[in-house]
Amino acid sequence: MGGLISLYLAVRYPDVFAFAGVLSPSLWFADARIFSWLKAQVSAAPRARVYLDTGTREGNNAHDMQSVVLQARALADVLRARGHELRYLEAQDAEHNEAAWARRFPAALSWFLDTLPPAFTPLRTAPGSAAVAPLQH
């Protein structure tokens, strides 16, 4: 459910949560109400940056796996139509588990960090150390 709550927070509060990592969202949850909620959002606030992905082997059978991918594609379409910046990935043969998400997480993080404004550049050194230098991308 982490993907859904991340998406909700970034869309509902884009001035607080500038981006969301929506890895393998459980779009079926609550009868897929996230779609109608997203379509109902009217806001002059900035749009969220969303990294969305899904695995092509998420589900218990071929029908479920296809449904998961089709729902993720539909979500990508809704987000684009609503003006959100989107990076979408379908991970071939990836299942709905922590190992699959861990393999994809660096790509999401890299996309977020490469586009941060200079004031948010992460630091290479640990807090309290004498030298503080920006990470080199």
C-alpha cells in the first residue's frame, strides 16, 4: 500500500511532497477508487513528479498479471492527463515483492535526485563532519 499512499500524498500536497515513488501500486485496493479520486482533483497547486512502475509478473495467474499492467498503464495515462510529470516503467518478469522493488529503486531515486534544485543537493559527508561537498552526479 506504500505506492498508493505515496501517490495520494504527492497529489494532495504537492507543495509538501514534491515527488512520489509509486512502485508496484496496489491499484485494485478499495475497488480501484484511486482513479476516480485522481480524476476529481482540481487544484492550482504545482503538479507532482511521479515515478510509477509495475512488474509484468505481479499476480497469481496470467489474467491477474495482465490486469496489473493494464491498471498501471491506465494510471500513467491519468497522471499525464492531469499534468503530472511522470516516469513510467514496466519491469519485465518482475514480481510484487521487496527484491523486485529494490532492483528498481535506484532508478527512481536517481531520477528524483538528478532533477532536484541546487538548494536540495544531497551531501556526500555525514552530518557533523568538517567537509561538506555536493554529490557528483
